[in-house]
Amino acid sequence: MDFHGIDLNLLAAFDALMSERNVTRAATQVGVSQPAMSAALSRLRKLFGDPLFLRSAAGLLPTPRARELAESISQALRQLEATLISKPDFVPGEAKLTVNLGLSDYPAFVLLPALLEALAEQAPHISINVHAFSDRDQAVALLDAGAIDAAIGMPPTHPDGRILTLPVLRDEFVTIIASRHPAARGGMNMKTFLSLPHALASPEGQRHGLVDQMLAQQGYKRTLALTLPHMFALPGVVARTNMTATVMKRVALTSPAGRMLALFPPPVALPEIVFHLIWHRRSDGNPAQQWLRTLIESVASGL
């Protein structure tokens, strides 16, 4: 079989560059010096007759040709690795390690308790170090930097081959009001909805959310009485005031104030919200992280 002089180490360098988008980090991943990785990139450009990666403020940006090559090269390298290199079995009950997990507010409140319960039963020596994030692309930055092993949140704004995602949690919106409020007995139609003062959770501090966008499409506008950054504070606020809020259903159901609330379908159509498990391609084949991702998916499906 003639590979026309192609060095498999060059393909490993390409895979690392595609994964890391940074010469220094790619060099570390494959265990060579930065000059050696720069030299490998020069050889790759000559081999494929394409720049492959262009420098930018965000790191190395792959060209269309690089994106075209990436998946095939990655699959070939993973298959070779699986064939030639035997990895020790991962035994959860015996493993002693710390996992860095990025969580937005929703999975931290809804999923984390059940995940920790499952870990205590199946892998008691694995500890979790949680990193909070609010912006969906902040999770990608944390993964790129190696600060976290995986994240659970909204999928990245710009999907990319180096970042892998799997939908694990789904929820729907409900409109909540204090159960003692007169409107709770009459139902939540559009007229009642618009007559009430509204509270909005907005981590970025904006006074315009998804509900406002959907209302505007129908020519309506609601009155905002409160904007706050924390979604899980809303049920307690609504239970003790005459305000209403539109939140994800589990936010209301898991709140200590949940028994003081009445829940209604929003009078405006809102999409289902899907949270994703997000990880970097560099860790895709790691046995410990593969096991943890499977556990997270299993726990999430049981909620």
C-alpha cells in the first residue's frame, strides 16, 4: 500500500490543530515542541496545497479544505488507535479522579443532585468540580482552554467539528402566578396575561426576552416590573407578589415556593428548550469521560 510518502504523524498534527485551533496547545496534545508543530503545519500546507488554517483573533480558523478533511482524518486516526493501542478498562467503582464540569443554572439545579446521587452509588471516589457559566459560547472557551472536561447548557452559537454535543434535557415553558391571586382562578388568557406586571430572568440584564419577541410578532407588549439575572429566584418572587413570570416547568416544580404557585400554558406559543451535553473532540475517546457522559445521559433521561 503506497501512501505517497505521507507521514501519519502529519495527520495526527492536523487532527490536533483542528481540535485545538492553537499551535502551542496542539503541540502539547501530540507531545512535540511548538517549532515542530509549526513545521508540521508547513508540511501539511504543502501536502494538501492549501493554507488549511488561517490566523485570527479567535485562534486558527480552518479553511473549507481543512473542514472537508477533518472528519475523515479524525475517524481514520481513531480507528487506528483502537486497533493498535489497547487501553485499560475503566472501572468506575475503583476510579479516583476529579471531573471539571461546566454547568449553567438550569442543569445545576435540576440535574446535578440526581447526578451526584448516581455517582455516590456507582463511582464514590469520583468528585465533581463545577464551573458556572451563563453565556453558551463561554462553555466552548472553557473547553478549548482545558478548564472543563464537559459542559451542560445551551448548544454553541456556531457549531464546530471540534466541539461535540448531545441533547440530554428538554423542558417546556409555563406561566406562573401566585395561587392566591384572583387571576389564578380564572385561567391565563392573553387579556389576563397582559394585564399583569411581569418578572423576567435575564442573565445579560436585557429587558427583552423570548416572550417579548413572540408577543411583538402578534402586536402585543407586556409590562415588565422586574428584571433579575437568576431564573430560580422567580418562583419565590411570584409566590409573594402580584407578578407573573414565564419560566421552564422544572424551575417552578423544583422550587420550594412551587406549592404556592398556579401553572398555566403560556398564552403565546413558545418553543421547547433543549439543553445539551457538550465536550471537546480531544476527550471523545477518553474511557473515564465516555463513562461519565453515558451516566449523565442516563440520569437526564430519568428526570
